[in-house]
Amino acid sequence: MDRLKIFTGRAHPQLAEEICSVLGVALGQSEIIKFANDNSFVRIKESVREADVFVVQPSCQPVNDGLMELLIMIDALKRASVRRLTAVTTYFPYGRSDKKDQPRISITARLVADLLQVAGVDRILALDLHSPQIQGFFSVPVDHLTAVPILAGYFAEKKLENLVVVAPDAGRAKMARQFARRLKASMAIIDKRRIGNQDNVVAEHVIGDIAGRVCLIVDDEISSGASLVAAAETVSRFGASKIYAAVTHPTLSGMAPQRILSSKIDELVVTNSVPVPEEKRNHKITVLSIARLVGEAIRCIHQGNSVSTVFEKE
């Protein structure tokens, strides 16, 4: 482990420090500033020659600043003669822009993949990509982790009876199936339509039996909270006795915390894939750490072992 080094930008240094604690290594020293002309500057303050380097930098507000920091840091490290460089994007930038579903728009997730590769990244370590096919945008190896074992483990300890796992739309059916298998629960799917580019959704039907049962709604991301609250309203209307939610990426933009607080959701469980500041937390929101999951994955990559063993431990 002596040639393993962890660096971080300014997006989520707390997570990087937790990962370093898991691995028993010190966080790499760097300097990141902005000049008066708004240009970003990165300097690596220690030798990294022939080191196996991992840069922890999820997509957090301000997203564009964080992405540029990551690109500049990758370039600086490559020019400092690292042996291998892995970008740890626990929340991938522009992950929702993964296809051309409207005329004359960008497939921005592919653009980000190209930028990372041009900057010099050798490997990607990602967590619950919005669309798993984003892995195919890269010509370098991508290790795709999931927070399902962590989130499902939390609910397994609750020993909830008469539980049904609910996918908020057809796109999350695979994720819901993973939860249902781990929790030995049945599954249901909400028929949902999104209106335009706004966070306005219409949920009209539920495929599956949820009347009188405890519902666990699962999703990869909560931004404005509109989709999740609408899903909770739907399962409540169809007779759910209690409503929980499990989400990997809690961007919690705008009024999302207030929406959750006033919604029919009894508890929302999320991870720290992105920072969740105190002002965005309330008694309904529980935050679980992914540091051990990511740290063990980094250890496997560094030692040349299979990353799938991480999930076998969970």
C-alpha cells in the first residue's frame, strides 16, 4: 500500500478523508485556488512518481467548477509521472444527459467521458450511475459500484414485516429487484410520466399489490424531491401502511428537504456520495457512509483483486 495515494478536490473532502481512514493512508497534499480572473489552479504538493493515484471528486454544486478541478488535477498528476490514475466519481457529472431524447441537444455524459480520457485518466470508479450504459462511453476500464448493499442492509436490520420494494418508474425496476432480493420482499412498479424538462411528474398506476403493506421506494437520485414525493403520494393513495425511501445520491436541491419533511415519507435513507450539509438535514433524513465500500474497492483495484469481492462482504 506504500505507493497508494488518495487526492481530492474541493467537492467532498470529508468523504476522501473517511476513505483514507478506511485504508489507513494519509490524504494527498494539494493546493487548489481560483485566480482573480476566475481561472482554477491546482498544484500537487508531494511526489507522486510511479504512484497508484485515486482522485475522489463527485459532481457537486458548483458542478462545472468541480469538473474543471478534476480535469486539471488529473492533468497535473499525469504530468507528475503517476503510474496509474483512477477518477473516483461517486456521483458522475451530467449523468442524466446520457442520450439524445430531444432534437439538437448534447449527450453531455459522453462529452464528460471524453474530457476525462483526454485529461489522462486510466480508470473510473463510479457509484450507481443513472444509466449503466455510461460505462460504454469510456475506452478505459470502469468499475461500477452500487450502494444497494449498504441501503438494503440498513432496512434489513429494521426487520420490516409485509414489505414491498417499489420502483418509482420502469427505469428503476432493476434496482428495485436488487433490493427485493436482498430483503426477501416482493416488488411493485409505479407507472410515471415526466412532463418536459422540469421536475413535474404524473404517477397514475401501480403495478403490484401494495394495499396495507410497508413500501420502500428506491431510486438512484433525489434532486428537487418532486418525483419521490409524487411516488409516495401514489403508494399512499393505493393503500400503503408505511412509506420509506432509499436513494443513493442526495443532491437535495432547492426546497427538497422541506418537501420530504412535509411528505408522506416516514424516513428517507441516503448515502454521502455527495455532501449533505446540516441545513439540508431533518429528522426524516438518515445519511449512511459509503467510505468503507469505496475504500475496499480502491484496495481491490490497487492490489489487483476482483472488485466484486466487495459486494460479497456486504
